[in-house]
Amino acid sequence: MSKIIVNSLATEYKDEGQGPVILMLHGWWRSLSDFDQVTESLKSKFRIIRLDLPGFSGTEMPDQVWNVADYVEFVRSFLEKIEVRPAILLGHSFGGRIIIRGIGGNKLNADKLVLISAAGVKTDGWRNKIFMVLAKIADVVTLLPPLLFARGKLKHKFYKMIGSDYLESGKMKEIFKAVVAEDLLPFARNIQSPTLLLWGESDFVTPLDQANLLHKSIKNSSLKIIRGAGHFSHTEKPNKIVEFIEEFV
């Protein structure tokens, strides 16, 4: 593990292997260790660089409310600092948001993209409305005894069940709200790089309709469905992810 200062934030990252560079960006409330198994299989052919994004694991938290563009700028500054231009940008969920915004907004550069259950495309306004209604109901119901005494645990279980990271955000709640407010579909339509979309067939957090919309919006893209996987196909089915990446490259 290495440390570097990027935009005044102490940043933790790993740099392993030799060959074309793959930069891996993890999901919300996750860390670079999510890619341990995938890295182990790929590092004999590629130089794998992974970092903890600001506010997660070994990297300091921003002192202001950031949005996706701020994370893009951070990744750009990180790459400039270590003097690397990646051949491939790989991102899971929130990491995919950063890549879509960065490549679609001409702030990041790479030859190819790999997006694993990438977030940022809004196709389910009804789902968000239902979530808000259910969240309000949960707030009221858990105020009633005897549920009041286990309110925190019950709300955590509820938010996890419906696929929300909100309560898991802690001090990052305001950043979380800023991040999820932005629809990145216009940026996706600007992407020209060859793009591999990898999606778990049972992904509830970023459902398959979002994968299909991204596939339709990114001209030079292919979509592979990971059978028997959910939102974390890179940890659930790492060998399949590696197989698809090697075919794509």
C-alpha cells in the first residue's frame, strides 16, 4: 500500500504488475480491496492501479460537499501526480459514475472502458419516489415502541433491503445526495471509447434496464450479463469478470 497527497488529501493506493495500465475505481462505501481477486488474476498481464476514493477507507474525506465532477477532478489530479495515462478505466457502481462523467465530459482519457454495474443513469423515477415514501414510513413506524429501542438497526436493515446506501454514508450523506442527484446519461452519449458493460443479472441496486440504456447510449459498447451475480459481480464471480475483460482487451 502506498500514500500520496492529491489535492491536499492523503490518498491510499496500490500499484501492482506490469503492462498496459488499468485504473480501478471502487463503488460507494467500498474500497480498493474489492478488486483483490480480479487484480490477482490480471496483474501478470497488466499494471493494476487501485485507489481509495476520498471519504472511503484509507483516503481522507473532503472538507466540502463534493459532486461527481469533483471526484473526476480528483482522479485526474491523481493520474497527473503519478504520471500515468491508463489504457483502461474500470469502475464499479460509483466508480462507473466517475468514469462516465470524466470520459463523457472530456476530463479523463483512456483507450477502453470497463463499467461494472455503473451508476448514474436514471431510469426509475418511480423507484425513487417509492423509496422516499417508504423511508418516511420507516421513520414514523420506528418511532413507535417497542421499535423505538431498535430504531437504528431497523432502519439500517430497511435501507439495505431496498438497495440504498444512504444510511451507510455517515458524514458523507450530503456528498451522497449531491452525487445521486445528477443524471449522467448526456455524458454517456458523448463516450466514443470502446466500452464493456458488465452487469449482474440479479442487480437490484442498478437494475438491468439501466445497463440496457447505457448500452444503447454508448455507441461503441458491448453488454455482458453475469449469471448468478448481483450488484457486486466482481467479488461474486471474479473469474467471469476476468474472462470478459481479457476477451475485451
